[in-house]
Amino acid sequence: MEPRLNETQLRYKDIQYFFSVIYGNFQGAVQYSDDNVAGYRRGGNIRSVCAIMTNSSLTYLDRIQQVNIYMTEFFGQPFYSTFNDYDELIRVLQDETYDIYGEDAAFRSWIWQTCTEFGYFQSTDQGRNIFGSVTPDNLYIDMCIDAFGSAYKVQAIENSIHKTNKYYGGRAHFKGTNVVLINGNVDPWHALGLYSSIQPSVVPILIAGTAHCADMYADATDDLPSLTAARQTIEDNLNKWINGKAARKATNQMRKLVTKRKPFMSSLMNLQLKPFKEATSETEVVPSHIPKFFMGRPVRGFIGEPGVPSKIVDYPKDFIAGTITMPVDHFDATNTNTFQQRYWYNPQYYKPDGPQFLYIGGESTADIKWVTNPDVQIMSAARKFNAAVYLLEHRYYGESWPTPDQSTENMRFLSSKQALADLAQFIMTMNKQFYANPRWITFGGSYPGMLSAWFRQFYPELSVGALASSAPIEAKVDFYDYLIVVENSLRTYSPKCANNVKVAFDQLHNLSLTPDGRVQLSALFTLRPAWTTTSNVTYVDIQNFFMNMYGHFQSAVQYNNDNRGAYATGGGMRELCGFMMNDAKTPLQNLVDVNVYMTKFFNDGVFEYTDNNYQNYVNYLKDVNAKSSSRSWTYQTCTEFGFYQSTDIGDNIFGSPVPLNFFIDMCTDVFGARFTPQFVFNAVEETQKYYGGRDYFYGTNVLFTNGNIDPWCALSKYDGTGSVTTIMINGTAHCADTYPPREQDAPGLASARQLAEEKIAEWLGT
């Protein structure tokens, strides 16, 4: 190696670059395997490297070494050493001299385009693979910064890629005509190809058994039949374009249409009301050792606990708790199974010909405080507009279960599409029985906010408007932006606090590298199970520990000063930064105090130990009979949304301790082997394709509200036009506008609530 590893600083990037050099040999062999160019038919291909890797006379490490030597010499250079100098690589990239014959100039130009348009960073930290979790996106992002300057940080790169996709449409919104798109299924780049199109003249071809651009090279006698057939298709289309008619464009532009629901007749049944105090205290029972904040979600849901004023001691007059019969599957006519979905009705402000307001239940037990507290947003609006108020519990949460258990097979009926169909069926049923001239407005925050917005996109005939608070309608597997917003919010509150958090997490990282250091961490944080010098501490154990630690800051920022439950008076940035800025202790000791405080915050003032057992949590999520909201929501992240808050992209105060792999592996561990990285990425891509994300949102009469402190604001919509209005509320957090107002509210919160009422009046025509 040149230089040797012990001659480098052993920074993250030194180790990451070394691994990228070694597995780069396999990238090259696969990407051009058997292409009729540059000798790849004779060698340097999959057969060649696999012959070495299956040579049982060599150790595995020796096989890697021999592949490295072989691939170096394949390119016509005698092997002397393996280049491993990240800093020298950067010096090459920084050279602005242009040489039309030099490869270095072309190298700098292409890296520039990856940093400013395309990305294409080939990391290893997105699911299990044979190379391990050795090279995160951060290596390539650091390369952009080191080569081109500090302006090219992750957010700038992400914004540039976003603009590229928005401008060209990506594969989901490609609108070209007369195009043949050819890929080989051996080529790694085919993963970003296009394989279906609504444009009749766009012809996608995936050639079995070929690699990168194989169709472009000269014919060979041993070409695969699939390659010969692809070349014939290309020739046929060239002839059609030159001599045939002009291409016919698709009439249905990329607007998505709802999957057709089957006809169904619902029935309603009233339930006996529970005692009011019991009903307003209803919540999911969760084992004490389970993390109370995980993947950006409190264990009992994103939205909750607005409280009920002490003067409210009973239900309003004519209040109803009931169930509605729903199809288990709205779209499969052969599935006749049904279930009872809970709903609640509060008519206390309703007057004849008044509108109907529907509060959408989310990924937790439905909380009737949202329809009994007169000061929450929906009830305040109902009072002003004389509206009937409804709350519908989401399927697979609370007591609304379409199937007997939560087996992975049964969970296939849990999706946002089914939930939207539930809303449609509910409204149609109520209209048929009670309302001649209905005017429904949907209310939702966080995930229910997404549903509220999407309902206007797919069922616009059933409502007149929607409020969507803190609604992340951009599905994203690697939601690394989350922790960047957490850092920015902490820095805005106190630069000293953010700096001390960074120092503390740097110390955590250093201690986690050695057995003695891990013993020290175990004692400081009272870990259970404890780490000893002989403990077999895995990467997952370390990642789980770090995620639990930075989860405290996620929680504090996400709900900072929200007027909900305990967060109304604590658990925010003020409290955590108060600990972190204690100069009488080290930043690491301050982090220990933060851990104790937040554990007590979620556990009724009790701290006994810090649970750090990943397998315990996985076992909890695997329980198919627990009726756990955490299992249901985790399933939705694996099959629809992603939303995984990793640390391995971009520079942040928490370091790079938790890769995307951690979360995708959890999908596999909890739901089974078919939940691979490819499965998760495909599922999230389908969600984006179906709903359109924030760039291709087609709903009308929607108000999107976000707080700029809230990390989830990074995935919401900001560029509202026409009847879609967007507002960013300065100094507020997650769904702040949905909770009761109070004197301590940020100045922008009152105006946001006022705007919501103005939009409601506009939609109702009053």
C-alpha cells in the first residue's frame, strides 16, 4: 500500500477510501464483464475475479490481494503498490489545469458533475452486502467539499440532485418520445434505468447477461441471443423514427389516479361510552424497557396528549363512540373479509347545514382529546364554523384491527392506500345516512397530515379542503436531513450547546473503539446489558447505543415547546442545553445527565438503567400478538416511507455512528428475509411514484404548515401555488399549530392559526 495505513492519520475517510479502492476491483470487473471492448472478453471480468476468489489453496485475504494485483495488471501496469492516498487524490482533483489529453482533467470534471447534478455515490451503508458497511456517502461528500470548497456540503449536493430530478423528471416522470433505453442486467448502473413508460414511443430494454453499454460495441460471434435481439429492436426503432410517423404522445400526463375501490356498503354501530376520565386516558401499554423515542417517533405516536382542561369532566351532549364496518381490502373484490373500525362523533358545535370536520387518526391509538378539548385547532374551528367533528382511528392501530394478529402476511393490508380508502368509505357512509349537502374538511398532523393532503389528491370529490400540519409527503429511505435540522436547531438555540454536544459525541466515539473505553461508557450510562472487556460488542450494539443517545436530542428538538403533554413544560432544547452547557462538568458528563433526565422524562421520573439491547427491541417488534403500534409503524416504514434517520451523510455534531444499514437490517430482522435493501428502496420509490412526492403533488385546497425547528419539515412542501398554500412558522416544532394556543407561543403561531381559519372560510365559501 502507498502510503501504508499506519502512515496515515486513520481518519474515517482514510479507512473508507482504502476499502473503496479494494472493492473497486470488483466494481470494474462486474460493470464491464464480457463487454466487447478493452480486453474484457478475455479477462478483467466476473469469471476472472471469481476464479481467484474460489481458489481454495489461498486464504480469503490472499485471494483479495491477488484480485487487487490481477486487476492492476489487467489495465496494463505492472503491480508495485496499491494507491491509497486520499489527500493525494484530492490534490489531483484540486488541479484546475485543463489538459485535453490528460485523464486528471476529465476526472475533475466528472466529479464536479456528481457534486452538482447527479450524486451517483456508490456507498456500502445501505443494507447488508458482501463488502460490509465500510464506505458511507460521507466519503464522497467530503470529496466534494475537499475538492471544490465548503459550499459543496451535503445540503447543497442534495438540493442540486433534487433540481436535476425535478428538471428532467427522473425515471418516474420522463416525458421524452422516440427513445430506446437499453440496460444490461449485469451492469450495476441498470438499477437507475427506466423500465416502464406511459409514452408509447419509449421502448425500455433490459438485456439478460450483459453489462455496461454492451449494445454499443461491435458485434461478436459469441454475443448472447438477448444482445442480438436488443440490437435488432434498436434498428427497428431507428427505421421507424426516420421513415415512420411522428411519435404519439401519451394523453394522460403523469398525474396519478387512485386504485379503483370495490363497491361496499358499510354499517354503523354505536358503542357504550367508557367513563370520560378512562376514555381520555386511553393509551397503549408499552413494556418499560422499550425505547420511548425511536426513529423520530415517540413510542405512542407522533401526535398526542393535547390534554383536556380540568373544567371538562364529561362528554359533550350527544357524543358518540362507534364502529364502522370496513373491508379488509378495498381493492380486491374476491376478499370479502371485514372489520370494525372505531370512530367518534362530537356534534356540540354543529348547526344544520354546517360543515363536517374529520380528524384523521394516525399510527397510534386514537386519542379522543382531539375531539373533546375545545381549544385544539379542529375544535376551535368547529366552534367558529358550526361544524360536526369526527375522529377515525387508523387501521392496525388502537382497537381497529383488520386481522387477528400482526403477522407479516396479515400486515399486507396495512398501507396508506388502504387508509385513504377507509377515509373515503367513512365519508361516503356518513353522507348517505346524515348529510344532503356535505362539506368535509380533513385535519391531520405528521403522518395523518400526509393522509389529509393525499386525500385531496385522490378523492377531491369527497372534501372541500385539507389541513396538513408537519406532513412529510416526500418519502425517503435515507432521511439523513433529519439530524442536520436537529443540529441547526440546536445551533440556533445555542452555538455553545451544539458545540458541547459534538465534543461529547466525539468522546463517545473514541471510547467505543476499545474494550476499556466501552467498559467506561457502560459504567457512565448504566448500560444493561453491561459491557465488559470480554463482551462481544457488535457494530449493531454500538449503533444502537449511539442512536439511543442522539435520540434524546431528536425528541427535544422535534417537540420543543409544543403545547402537548409533558413537552409543554419540559423535555425541550432549553432543558437539554441547560445540562450540556454546565461548565462544572465535561461535555461527556453532561451527556450522562441528559440521558438520566430524558429517561425520567419518559418514565414518570424513574431512572434505573439505560436499556441497550437491540435484540430485545427486535423481539418486541417481532411479537405478532402484541398489537403494537411500533410494529405497525415500523412495517409502514419498511414498505412505504423509509424515513430512516441515519448519520452517515453530511457533517453533523453526532458523527457517523449509525448507518442506513442499521434500519434496513431491522426490517429484515423483524419482518423476514424478503425485506432486503432492494425491497425497501423499491417500496419507497413506488410510494413516490404513486403520490408524486412534493414536486408532483396535484392536490387542491390544501394548507401545509411546518415549524422550522421541526426536523420533519425537511420532507414537507414549501412551494405552494394556486389553491395549495404553504407556510413555515418560525420558532416552532412538530404540529405546533394543532395544539391549544397559549401565551408562550412563538409570534408566528397565532398568524398561522388565523391563516388556517381564513382558508377554511374560503373553502367553505363563507
